[in-house]
Amino acid sequence: MVLVLTIGDLHIPHREHDLPAKFKKLLVPGKIQQILCTGNVCDRETYEYLRTVSPDVCVARGDYDETPIFPYSITVTHGPIRIGIIHGHQAVPNGDLDALSSIARQMDVDVLVSGHTHVFQAVEYDGRFFINPGSATGAWTGAYTTCVFVPRFLDPLLTHTPPQSDATPSFALLDIQGPIVVTYVYQLVEGEVRVEKIEWRKDTDTTLSQSRPPPPGMAVAVPSGPGVSAASGVSSGGGSASPTEMVSPPPAAASVWG
């Protein structure tokens, strides 16, 4: 069993100050073998924090990452599963499955992890598995839905108010066992961590595991939700995870920033 954390679009400190505290209680050292980050880490401190969770951190460069040390695409292999990581701004339109499928074929991967949209998604398409862990901080996407210009001479007291994000903070944990990838998505909804579970097998349709336990140290309740089937035994009204604080806050990591 290999536990791989997929996370990205943190935008710290430009759009959000930090990861949610309830996420940090779950993301502790010694539990996760590898981190696949879809980029837009944006600062050295956040990168170093990820390295305290797992020393094996792969970051695909996002459109707001200024450091040149991150490549635009990465491929890793775990047993029979080849995983590709990109930020996601390469897909036009944003999040388009045909565009992502074309990228996955070019990278020759079974699973493609991408971000950029700040919305969680896990779906099988064209025989491959596509995962978007969303934004771990719930950061604003950067897109304005409405733009109203008011000249300052008409309103001298006008002040700039930063856009408010409606993104749900989320990340996804992959439990890889041979050709099977079990995805646990953690979402912060109304101050509570909710967890959903999806199982995908290479070369088969996506199915939902109803018997596999959650990764060690992770407490899981499985609610139903749009686009994702809920495991049996959980009411359709949804539920919340009860995150367990497993260790004290992680120590500072040595800087490997370029």
C-alpha cells in the first residue's frame, strides 16, 4: 500500500493566509509516502511545510509559481499505475476532459492529477482516471464573474475589497494497491471535515469500495454528494469526519527552495 497526497492551488500568502487548521491536524509526518502537488504553492514556507508531511514532494509549476525549480509536468510510477501531474492551465477550456485526456495520452499515464479550477473532481474518462484535488485553502480562483467600474472622483471614499472565494477547501489522498486506486477526498464544509471515498481499478469502470478501511490514522465518514456515490450505511443527508490529532505540530524543514 502506498499513500499519496494530492494537493494544490494553495495561493499562500497572496489569496489565503494558511491551510485550514483542521487539515493540518490530519496532514502529519510519517503517514504519507509521497505528495503530488498541482502547483500554485507560491511561497517557500508552504513548500517547506509540505516537506514536513512527506520528504518526497513533487510539484508541478502553476501559473502563479515564480520559482523555476518546478517542472510543468511530472510522471511517477507506483506498481502498474503511471501518474501524471500538471497544474491544469494547459487544458483549454479549463477543466475540459477532452483536453485533459489528450494531455494524459501524450504523457502516457493511467491517472492524471491536475488543478487550476479550485474544484474537486474524480472521474474516469476514456479509460483513464482524472483527479483534481481542488484548492487546499479554498482560494479565490482569480476569475471575476461581474466587473463594475466606479471612477474614484464619483466616490472618493471607495476602497478596494478583495474578492471573496466560494471555493470549498479540499485535498485528496490516494491509497494505491496494485492496479487499484482508492481516493479519499477531504473537504471543509461549514467548518467540518467531510470525507468521500471512490475506488478506481485500472482498465475497469470506476466502482465504489464498500469494505476497504480508511488509511491508518484517518477517521472517515462517507457522505453522499453530487457526482459521487456514497458508501452504504451512511445517510443521504451526509456526514462529517471526526479528524483525530495524531501528533504534535511538525518541526521546521530544511529549505530546499531554489
